[in-house]
Amino acid sequence: MKLFPAIDILGGRAVRLLYGKRDNVTDYGTPIERALLWKECGAKNLHIVDLDGAFDGEAKSNKFIAEIVKNTGLFVQSGGGLRTIDDIKKRLDLGVCRVILGTMAYEQPKIFEEAVNLFGERIVAGIDAINGYVAIKGWTDKTNIKAVDFALNMKKIGISTIVFTDISKDGALTGVNVESTKEISDCTGLDIIASGGVSTLNDLVKLKDNNIYGAILGRAIYTGNIDLKQAVKEI
């Protein structure tokens, strides 16, 4: 299973949010410092989110992302603040391997489909869910569309990878929602990257045992609940 240590950027800092709330933030230094630390721990991949962009709808952290790509050489996937084809192209041109699109997939399906046609597997669908329903705009708006149904629609469009986040779990260290993640994986047959609530090495083992493609590691590796070096070796 692939591990994706997370770096969320807000105001030029690497931060963690609790339950996705902008005013519930913990600062963990500069993004490049974190990226180099995760590389030292053996990470091969990084998951980078422009939180300013996710909340405000305008990419604001490209310079920090470019610095990370240039100085780590790792496989980087990135989301946040991508609302147009030009936004996507600019992010990919930084050297990012693939981009994650969430709000666009829901609000601008034609542009999203155009992006998939243009960039193929470099486009990942981000599905954030609250109680099984899709949420958008930095998790601030809940929709009436079930996450599973939305994922199946993404498959029809040509998406091969989905980042699935259970917002009720995110940043809370309460355990990953294996059941919902497995449901998305089983129903679609796509590569699903689990996000939200991963708090122990055992969570990663459960995901791996259920044939989940990957997992994003957030607060747990920042607090030390999960030793990233150990996780890289054992998962």
C-alpha cells in the first residue's frame, strides 16, 4: 500500500486542521522543512494541499509546492484552489505528478471532464464526505449526493484514482473509516486513497488487509502517534 504523508499549506505554513475547520489550526513550521523531514523518514510520496486555495477558490501556495518538488524529487500529488484548466496546468507545470480535484468535479463537471480528457491519469478525483454525502468548498458545504454514487460517476468519466476523505474523522485521531473506504473501493474497483482519521499503525494494516490502494498520513505522523519510518518499513 502506498503511503502519502500530508503537508497542508495555510498562510505559507505547514499546518493541521481539526475537522477541516480553518480556525482550528496547529502550526508545524515551513512546508519545505516538513517535506524534507518526511523524505528523511523514507517517504516516496507526498500529498500537498493548498488550504488557502481550497477555502478561497484561488491557488496561493504554488511557490511553496514548487520548492518542495524541486528539493525532494518525490512523487507529489496536490490539490486546493484548482478551479480552471489553467490552474491545473500551472500546478502540473510545477512538476507535480498529479492533481486532486474535488469542488470542480461537483460544480463544474464539464470542465472537470475536459481536464480528464486533457491530462488523463494525472487527474485524481477528491471525494470528501460527511455521513456518506459529498462535501465541497474546503468541506464547508454538504451536498445531497452520496459519495458512492459520485465515485461511480467519476469512474464513468475516466477517473482511475480517488482520494476519499471522511471529514468526521479528519484530524481527530479517532481511527480511519475502513468500512466506507472499502465500500467505495469495492463498488468502483478504482484505486482509493484513504484520508481522515488514520491514527495508528493498525489503521494502516486494516486498510492494507482490505486491499486499499493508499493512505494519507496527517496528524498522526505530526504528533508521533505513527512513526513514519516504521510505517514505511512495515506497510
